[in-house]
Amino acid sequence: MADICEELQKQLHELDVLRKSCGSLLLREGMESDAAKKTIEEFDTLAEHLRDEVAFYRQPYSEHLDILEKKIDDKKPLDRRECGLLYGVDRYPGNVSDAEKVKRYTLIKKRTGAEKKEDLKLALEELTPPREIDGDLDLGDLTSAEGLILPEEIGGDLWLNSLTSAEGLILPEEIGGNLWLNSLTSAKGLTLPRKIGGTLDLSGTLDLNGLTSAEELTLPEESGGNLWLNGLTSAKGLTLPRKIGGDLFLNGLTSAEELTLPEEIGSSLFLSGLTSAEELTLPEEIGGELNLGGLTSTEGITNWPVKIRGIVKMNTVLPQEEKAKLEKRYPGQVECVNS
């Protein structure tokens, strides 16, 4: 994003040139009517507004935070610019220290769920898409998405971990970090971002651990981080991303029926709840650990991964002959555990 002060100064210069040209034209044509005077006054009013904007954004960030803190503590309403700075919608043109970032997040935490909705509405609704928040957005205290306006892009993490329903929820198209939705019990009405850079926890990681059914769940084609779906007890209707950059957690599944795993898993695969390997088709390569600690037999697995970079966890009651075959396939990597 271009320096907002430079952009405002450019607009101010263009307005000044236009105002002078318009004033010269009016004088040349001898137009001194009330309408002409009103036109010049409108130019001057807009110029004054732009100068005020420049002064606002050139004020030290620490001073902005002090003003915001006092207004928030005194329960006074915030204006659009203040909301824009508080939530990172309007990127501050100067340097922001780590301590100032921490203070900004602390001030956001002081806002109630209803106040956060109003703040975001005020900060975003006048802007032209695509709108972006630079950094994290913690809305973990929201229990309803009603009236919530989110930008098209969020650079960091998005916390919505108290929502139990996706009704009315319109998520950003892109999230650079993690997405936490771990209280959702149903995917009804849920449309996930096209791209998630971190973990998706439906368990931003994409955390969807609260989901007990994959019905109506549409996941991104790719997830750069971890995907948590430990609440699922059945793979019925589940279409997983083609590629997952981190861990995949499916520990709630007891059967591999209808389960199609990603082609690539960058880190570990957790299927510790499986009690049968029937219909289980594993990826060719797993970048971390493979946890099949609930299996008492490997019978049914015909396509073991060509490469597993971590350990292979199996149940302690695994027959010795099967264990020996596994150890030959993955020397020094097999570990047997109690389920």
C-alpha cells in the first residue's frame, strides 16, 4: 500500500490546481454568481479536509494510541480514521514498534463484541474493495456473526473461536495466517477463504475441531498450515484440500470409509482413532509423523507411503510379524504406543 500521506498530498495538489483553474475561468467569464462562489467554497472545504487528513496521519503513532486509549476508557465513540488505525485497515505510514503493536491489540481486546462490529463497519464500509487488514484480527468473543463486516483480505490470523454457527458469516477471500473456528458444530452456510496461509482449525491452522459432520463443508483447495478436524466421526461428504502444508488431524475417525486423503501432506497425519485400515489409502509422501495408534492390524493397507520423514506410531498389540515388516520398510521409525 502506498504511503497514505503521499497519496493525500497528491490529491491536495491536484485539487489546488483544479481550484485555481476553475477560479480563473469564472473570473474570465465574469461569473460571480452565488453558484460560482459556492463551487469555490466547496473546493476550499475539501482542501481543508485533506490537510486535516495529512496532519492526522503524520501524528506519531504513540500519540494516536494514547488518544484511543483515553477515548476507549472513557467510553467515547471512535471516528472512522481512529477505527481504521486501531484495526489496521488504514496502514500507518510511519514505523510502528513491537510495543505499539502489542498496545494496539490490547486496546482492541478492551472493546466488546458489539463495539468491534461497529468499529469494523465504520472502518470498512466507505472503502472500495479489496479492503485489507494489516495483521491479526481477534474477534474471539463474538458469539454471532450478525452484522459483522470483514475485509476481503487479512494479513495475519483471524480468531472467531466463539462462533457456534456460520449463519451470516462472510469470511475474507484470503487470510495470510491462521483461521480459528473451533466452536462451530455445523458447516451449514460456511464458505471458507479461497486461500489460507496458516492453520485452519475447525477443531489457522484451520481449526474446525468442533465440527461433528462434514456435510456442506467446502474446504480450500490448498491449506498452507495445519487442518484440525478432530470432531469428525465420519468422512462422509468430506473433500479435503489437495495439498496441506502442515499437519492434518482426523483423530475422531474410527473408519476410513469414504476418506480421500490429500495428495501431499507437508507435515504429520494423525488418524489415531482408526480401528480398521479397510479402505485406507495413504499419500505417497508424509513430511512428518504418521499416527495410526488405534490400529491393531495393518491388514488392508496396500499403499504405504514411499517416504515418511517422521515416526510411524502403531498400537502395542500390533502382531510381531506386521511390526517386523513395518520396521524393515521404515527402519528406526516405528514406535508402538497404547491407544
